Amino acid sequence: MHRSPFLSGWRRGLKRAFYWGAMGLVYFVVASAVLDSFQDHWAMGDKWRKSRFNKVIHYKAPPPFAYRVLVPWLVNTTAERLPPAARAGLVARAQRLRERYELREENDVEYALAYYLIFLALFGTQLVWRANFAALGLGSRLFWDFAPPVAMSLLPMTFMQGGFIYDAPELFLTGLALFFFLKRRWTGFYLTFVVAVLNKESDILLPVWFLAPFFLQRDWRSLLRHGAISVAVGAPPFLAVKYLFRNAPVDPFKLLLGMNLDYLATASSYASGFDVYAEAVPAPEGFHLFNLFLLGAVLVLAWRRPELRELWLIFACTVIAFLPFFLLFGYRDEIRVFGPSFAALVLLAGNCVRAAGLEDRP
């Protein structure tokens, strides 16, 4: 029986609409659940004195929080341009958020806008991670589609010691930067790099990624060229923000190296958990032995695969670059400090799970 081209095209369109609608729903639900967990634990950063929402959003936070200007600028710029009806709707929603998450008074429109911005960043991060899996080209399309929401569902396990309004945008921007890096689209990479620096000044370290292809190929010319471009592109926004907030009230930094070393030297640190998903059902904290086992297995398995070696080096270089910040200024197991390495870790872990599962088949 001859099939009508119209009916065949209609069926293909229906299948695509169904598939992407179902996947969109999965991404939507996971982003919503992670957003709720983040707000439930850290209430838009209000539970930290130095970074309370009203200080950050009005550029009154002390350095380094003052330098993280992207989200406050987006929220304030959008709030100023909203029509009265839209503002009234956001005020009503902010009241619901205040009751649910115990937010502070005032800044209703800004709270609501930041809340939805974080949701969009979490949703977009899954899309970017999906694009990274596709760019790497390993596994099936079904694997590319489902690995990101599975990885995102584990993100609340990094919420142990704080959470801030710039964290989710950082995941999105560093994931997007990795996509451009893997595709060797340097204009996109450097544009994303600039925006990432405006979101969080420590992302000025992202160009350490160029060490990964250098270690594999020993191309000094490429390394020096990208090193020079990175300085030329990243230094202006980094220094401009520093200059803009040169008179910001300084809250003296307390170096936490001694406390962090004591924490890492304590045996109980490697068996602790916290109730991030359900009350009285503790998930393993950052340096739990189970987490360290999984990370070690990923690093061992990934290094043995040549197609993952550059990603392995990107992850390792990023962790090493951010390790001093973690030891000096982090708080115990505040592994969010290593957020710029998460996109590479998701790719490594996802592909190691896929490969191990295929090899283990009878």
C-alpha cells in the first residue's frame, strides 16, 4: 500500500513533537525540583550575612560578592522596564515565595525575577550539557537526552555550605563555554568567557582549559596565542568591575585554610551526610567516601579512553586552578567552588557510566 507523503510527514512531525515535548517536560520537572531544593536550603542567599539578597541586588555587598554584577544587572534592568500589570503579578508571586522559603521583606519584584532567572539557568544548563554530549559524539541520542537531567538531579548534593543567585548562571555559562571549546568555536567561547567573568570574577581562570590540548599536542604557538587573547578579552571586564567597586565597603576576609585542613583531617568528614532530598534520609556529603570512590573510578576509567582524555585534562586543570580558592576561602566541603569543572565532570561521568554499562552486558 502506497503511503501518502503528507501522512508520512505528519507522522514524523507528530513523533518529533511528542519526543521533544516529553523531554522538555523531564527537563522542566528536574529544573523545578532543583530550584526548590536550592531555595529551601539557602533562600536566595539570604541565610548568609555578607551576601543577603537585598545587599547583592543593590550592589551593597562587600567584595568579592560586589564584583558579581551580571545577575543584579539583569534583574534590576528587567524590573525597571516591566509594565505595572506585570510588576503586580510578580509581587503576588513573591509573597508566595516569601511564605514558602522564609525570604526577607521588600524587593518583591526582584526576588521573583531572580527566582525565575535561576530556573531558566537550570533548565538551560541541561540543554547545554545535552549539546556537549552531542558535540562529543559518543553514545546514542537517547543517552545525550537523558544524561543531563540525571546529572542535574544530583546537583542538590553540592548545596551543603551555601548557595547564591549567581551559581546556576555560572553552571550555564561555563557549560556553554565548554561547548564552544569542544567545537573550537573561539568567538563564541570568548564572548561567553566575558559574560562568565561578569557573573563571577573567579571565572577569569577558565582559559586554563587551553592547557588540556597543549598537554596532548605540545602546540606552543596555539597555547601562547590563546593565552594572549584570554588576557586581552578577560582582563578588561575583570579590572573594570574591580575599579567600579573600588570604594565598596570591605568586610575583611577570614582565611579558612586551618579550619579546612582540620576538616579534611577528621575521619568523620568522610562519612557524613545531609538531608537534601528528604528529611532524615541523608545523602552523602561532598567528601563522603562513596563520592570519592565514584570520582576516583570516573578518573581512572576516563583516562583509559583516548576520546575522553582532553576532557579529563580540562577537568583536572580546572580543579587544580580553583583548589587554592577552595582551601583558603571555601567552607569545609563547599565544593560549589569547583562549579566551572562540573560541565566536564558530567561528560566524563556520563560516558563512563555508559561505557561500563555496555561492557557489563552478558
